[in-house]
Amino acid sequence: MSAVSTASTTYLELSQDGGGAHKFYEVTVDGLVVTVRYGRIGAAGQVQTSTFATVEKARAAAAKKVGEKVRKGYEPAVRGGRAPRSVTRRQVASTPSTARAVAPVLWRFRTGSAAFGIHVDDDRCWVGNQAGDVYTLDHDGGVLARFSLPDGVKCLVADDFWIYAGCDDGRVYDLSSKLPFAAYDIAADVDIFWLDIHEGVLNVSDRGGRLTVIDHEDEHQWARAGRGEHAWMVRADDRAVYHGHHRGVTAYAPDGGGELWHTPTRGGVLFGWQEDTEVYAGTAHRVVQRLAKDDGRIEATYACDSAVYSCATSPGGRFVFAGDGSSSVYCFDRHGTRLWKLGTGGGSALSMQYRDERLYLVTTDGALVCVDASEAAIAAAQQGTVPVARDVKLAATLPTYAPATAATSVASVAQAPAGAVVVECVQNGGRVRVHVVSEGYEPSWNVQFPRAIREPGARYVVDALHAASGGFYRVRGDIRRLR
């Protein structure tokens, strides 16, 4: 006689139309096994499974999990009753270049899916694609590792040491250590277009032209409706948040969001870049425009031959680079004189960054491309002499890292290594905060810490803490649970 299944499932949702979350939480008890599935509404979500000694203990654990979520505002729901989070994929057209010569491409890495995100630092190149993959490479094109995120990557941004990936699931993942963590959770009614992080404060621009600002504890600070729609640009510094949309660029005060200035641009803004004293807006009307940060005046215009999908500068803005919708890249001097135009040899550049006489592009065909932008290489390319581009291949055994989703995802240690810092999760009203236990730190300051692994009373060991200007600490390096 076959056994009769006694499995029971509780399905909850948290979906607040006025700007809250848009998530589900499902708990299934089947004998000794408790399975938890959670994520954004409309997605498959992530799954955790635990086995208990008795059926009673399994049921008690499931009831505790459900109770915790109900206290946080989750409610019973019918699966499929609510629409999934709104996600806009950037629709771009890319035509063949009209340039007479092709750029001197040193190497090309094909990610396997359309890609937008790029960041290049002293040690590595980062590229993220719409399959949710983020790859790190060395400057010679060697693939070092892969982060496998739950949804498509909108963009990659750096905030000092920390690297973040903004994804279509509404989360922003911290990729600064081997194990990525969800650092921010963006409200469901925000159809993310671009984001920037400065001193731990997240700034998000969206399809409707809004600007949403979230602090280091993943709590809403302020929002502005914005002056225009389709906000593809947001950049931030100590002085302001610079917001680019279809009607130009608007600067807001970082504290409270008061408008500082607004400047119409020649065409809607499709991309933004910043230096210390200027912001650069690439527009649909075939130009990049340089705006002064202090008052928004237009200081220079850089004319291309097609809509500008991306732009970047060399340090201090000495050279200005642009990528257009016709698979071409440009270089201008600071004052706007065009120095050269070359074809990419493979799609239009959706993002770019210059570093050490190299121009790194992410193109519409999903490739990360490294261009030799030295004077000698460009001169040779204009005469028709370019190197043979090397196609980078994935290693047979590539380290791959997926996000930590619970405390059990984190490695544990019996004691803190010398020089490490101990932090503790503390229940504070309805939220769990993290404070420093080790001596030499301000014990009242919060620590920016992954929500998925916060448990009251749990202690963790981190490699280092850095004080942020907002009066909190940020974790640098790996996180391990203290047994």
C-alpha cells in the first residue's frame, strides 16, 4: 500500500503598490523536510531545504518561519494572482559603422547574452549580462571567476572598494567578496534603468523618470518625480545627485533632494559619466555634452554621427570617448575637437570605460572588448594596420559564486583570526541591526550587513570595517559566522 503524502504549503506575498516590496515566500512541510522558496513575484525564486528529527519539529520550524514573515507584513495569497515586477530591457538598434577604419581590438570576450554592465579597476575587468552572469577578467583577458546572479544585470557600479550589480529582480548585489550578497532591495514600482552608489547610499533612476534614494540600511530616504521620463543617467558625489532623462540633466541635493539646477540637453540623455567637477551626458541627438557640476552650465559639446549610447573620459577629462548606435567609437579632446572615429568591429558600445591607454567596451552583441587606445595604435589603425583580436575562451573549471541566502550559506570559524573584527546581530524593535563587538570601534554605529544572514544573537567575523561619512561601518573582505 502506497504512502499518502501529507505535504502542506503556505504561500505569502508582500506587495505594496505605493512603493513597497514585491516578493513572495512559500513554506512546504513534507514529513521531516521543510522547503522554503522565496523571491520576487513572477520569478522562480530561490529554494532552501532543511530536514528535522521529527515531524513535530519540522512543523514547528515552518510555523516559526511563516509567523516571522506575517509580522513583517506578508499576507496569504494565491500564486499567480499578482503581476510580476515590471522590467524594461533597453531596446537598441545597432547598424554597421561608417568609419573608414576599425579600432585596434586586443581581445574580445563573448559573454553569451546581451550585456550592459562594465567596471575596470586596478586588478580586474567586470562585465555583467542579461543572463545574470558577472565575469571578472584580468587586463589581458584571462577569465578569473563568474558570479551567477538570479536575474539580468542592469549595470555595474563601484563605490570606492565595493562593487555592486543592479539586477532585474530589484536587488543590488555586493560582489566585493567571493560570496555575493543582496545589499539593497528596490521597491516593486521602480522599473530600474540605472543606479549609482556613493558612500553606501543607493540612487536609482527609472523608466518613469523618478529618482529614488535608499540608505545603507536599505531604508527609503527620499524620492523625486523628476522633470522627464526614461532616466538612463544617475551619478552621485558629495555635492549632488545628477539625474539624466529625456528632458536633460537635473541636480538634486543629497540630503533631502532639493533641486539645485536643471539644464536641458540636446536630445534625451541615454548615458552619463562624471569627473570631479563635471558630468557628461550622451544623448539621442548625436552629442555628448559636458556640464559643470556647480551650476549645470554646458561647457562643451562633442558631436558624433549617430545617437550616443555610452561615453567615458580619461582622467580629468583630458580625452572624451563616445560610442554611437552605428558601431563606432570616437575620441575628442577636452574642448570638443574630434580626434578620431573608428568602427568597433562588432556592435555598438552600450557601456565603456577608459584605463591606462585602453578603452573597454561592452557591445550590443554581448561582448567585452579591449581596444588599444594608445596614440601609436590609433595612428596605425587609421592607416589600416590593426592587431589580430584574440577571442577569449572560458576555462574548463571556472570558479563560480552564487549569492548567500541564509546564515548556513556562510563559512564558519571557531574563533576570530588575528586582526579580524567581530560583529553581532542585535534585535532593535522590529529590525535586526548589526553592531561591532571588537574594541576600537564606535559600538552605537550600525554595520552595513547582508540582510539574508542576520539572526538575533549571531556573531560574525569580518576581515575589516571602514567608517562611512554617514556614521556607519562598511564590511570589507569575507564574512564568516563565529561558532
